[in-house]
Amino acid sequence: MDRRYEARKQGILDEAEIKPEVVNGMLKRLEQFAEPFVASLGRREARQNARVYISGLLSDLERKNVESIAYRHDQDRRGLQRFIGEAPWPHPPLLEELACQVGEQLSEADGVIVFDPSAHKKCGNDSVGVQRQWLGRLGKIDNGQVGIYMGYASRKEHALVDVRLFLPKEWAKDKARRKKCGVPKEIRYRTRHELALEMLATNGKNLPHRWIAGDDEMGRSSRFRRDLRALDEQYLLDIPSNTNIRDLEVEPPVYSGRGRFPKQPFQRVDAWSNSLNKSAWTRINVRDGEKGPLVLEMVKRRVLARTERSCRDVGEELLVVTRSPDDNGKIKYDYHLSNAHPDTPLKELARVVKAEHRIEDCIKRAKSEAGLSDYEVRTWTGWYHHQTLSLIAAWFLIQEAQRGEKTYPGNHGSTDTHDVGHSVASCLRPPISRLADAFCAAKKQASRAGSFSSLQAT
């Protein structure tokens, strides 16, 4: 056992090593990478501040906020604070450029667009959108902000491409707080689903796709699913375990001869799935490699779902997915609704389920490696400026990881590097966390040699 453990440990260490040829020229590539994004900023000072901020988000700073980034680059923090928190430069052109690049480089006709709300826990009540609300990633009601993220996943890779801040009703109606935080006058209260549809309308055309996916905050809304159907979009959306469904593939109760014809009663989807025979489940092997098989058990039925008070007579495909028991013997169940054709293969549905989990990894990656949650800004403008530049920094790391794969393919174990449940560090080869460390080391070495000035010039 000890020998096998040591061999596996050494293999992991060897796999995580970043070869010199992977990081050579990284700083120059960052300067070239930033050019199409900062070009829309116009003024020389704004372009310089954008470069500095992106490189700060890629640094080894513990807290990647304006003050620490300015200190790292020996700059006056007030200038960088104005650039992030007050300057009127528009962020939408940068997000559109990001979506276009992701669409061009990761494009596949059957790609998956994923919407995923993610919480940023914050203290106080003065920052835009902060209040006690449901923070999905924390699984509880707490004080914070919620961003609605749009991601794109294909077999090539996955990345975040757009974001919207959810402004609660209390904030939308509070003129004093709106003015203090610089919320534009045209902004009104919009649900998380409306924000997702807005991003789809803005950047969906730049991302070739066949599917829309999302977590149960997205899937619980029958109106959102209806709107996607009206747009002729094919979806596979999570739903909560307490969703009531009627199985349309089961014979209804016998008619008594009086009154209306009886129908199958509604029941909770978790109770329904627990009542199924073992023969109803199909085993799908979605990974077979060094890490061993990842086996999902799946069942698909035509159902009528009641996710809100009203119930429309619209049949949908219910997909229930279970994973192999964990070390504690506990099986996890995931529930999904789809408007896909009933003949859609389970293997294809499993691919879309995996895509949703990839975007969860994207958000974790951006938070851990590109400072997505590290901001200390209070204004509407500041929030969007930080978020935009953080998504761009995360995209640079993804491109560097892809370049590292081509430069040094090595032995990366499983042929499917995006399996459900993988840690962020193992999602890409070389691991993005190691690339971030290598980037920081390269910056320090270049700074000592006096060759990092190009990142601070126009």
C-alpha cells in the first residue's frame, strides 16, 4: 500500500510541475492578450490602469483588491481606485470581446451555455446590492451580493463570458441608496432569470450552442423554461428535490364511470425516484481512465412538472441522475427538466450535466486564482469593472493552460479532464493554480531585471 501511495504521490507531483518552456514569454503574451480588451478604453492612463489591474489579479496577492494591487505596483492607490470605482469607461465592449474570443476558440455546434448564480459574501449594507438574501453557494440566507454568471462549455474547454449583478427589490426601490452607489436610472428590478435572458440575447449569438443548462435556481421557474421554449432554445435545467411531478408514462387509475377521468397524482420528485425499481435505471460510464470509472445511473421519463403555484399542461423530460456512492456510502441525486426530444440519448444528456458542473468549476477557479470575490468597491460601476477584468484574467489563465498542454502534453491520466467532482487544480493541465504561481514568479524575476515595465506602458 505504501509503495503504491508513494508512486501515485510522485506521479501527481510530476504532473503538477510546470516546465520552463510553458512559462517562457508569459509576460509578453499577457501584454499582447490585453491589447484587444484595453483598446476600447481610449485614454492612455485607462489602458495602463487596466493592464496593471489584470496583472494584479493574476498575482500571488492574498487579497486582490485595488489597494493591494496598487501597492504591489508601487502606484498611487487613488488613481487606481478612481479607475475601478468611478471612471465612466464602459465594460460591455470588454465582455463582448471576451464572449467573441471564447466563442471563436472553444466553438462547437453542440456547445452548452450555462447560467449559474454565485454569491459573494460581504459585510455591511452600503455596497451596491448587498443585503441578507439567499446565497446559493453557501446554502443559506446571509449578507452578500449575488452575480448571475454566463459560461460556455464545449469538449475543448470551458470559461465564463458574462455577468450581471442581481439588484434586490429593496435596493431597486431605494432612491437614496441607488444614488449613493451610482445605480443607473434606467436600471429596474429584474429577476435572476430575466438577467440570464438578457445575457443570452446579448452574447448568445457569439457562442455556438445547442443547449442551455443551469442550477435549480434557474430551473425552478416555469416562466424561464417557457421563455426558453419561445426562443427555440433546448434546455436541461436542475430542479429542487421537492418539485411535484406527474408521471405521464404510467397508466392512470381505473375510471369509475362517474365524473372526470382520473389522473396520476402529483408527487415529490425525490419520493417518485425512490419508488422506482432497480430495472428502471440505466448505468452510463462517463469516464474510464487512470482515476477509475465514473458511473452514473440515470432514468428519464415524460412528466408534467409543477414548479410553481400554477401548472401548465406542458410535458417535459425528467432526468434523474445518481452517482456512485461516496466513501460514506451516500448516493447523491440530481433532478433535471428538459424540452429535448424524448429520443435524445442518455449519453448526450450526461454530457450536458457535466457541462453545468464545469461552469461551477470556472467560478471556483476565478475566485481562487483571479480575485473574483476579492473586491472592496461599493458602487455599481466598481462592481462591474472588477468583475469584468477578473473574468478576462481568468480567460488568460485558461489560454496559458491550453498552451501548456500543447507545449508539454505529458501524462495527464484520464482522457476526460472535466469529470463531475474534479478539483479545480486538476481541471486543466498544467493546473491553473500552478500557472498562476509560475506567472507570479516570472513577474518578480522580470521586475528585478527591469523588464516588466512594458506591462505598465501603453
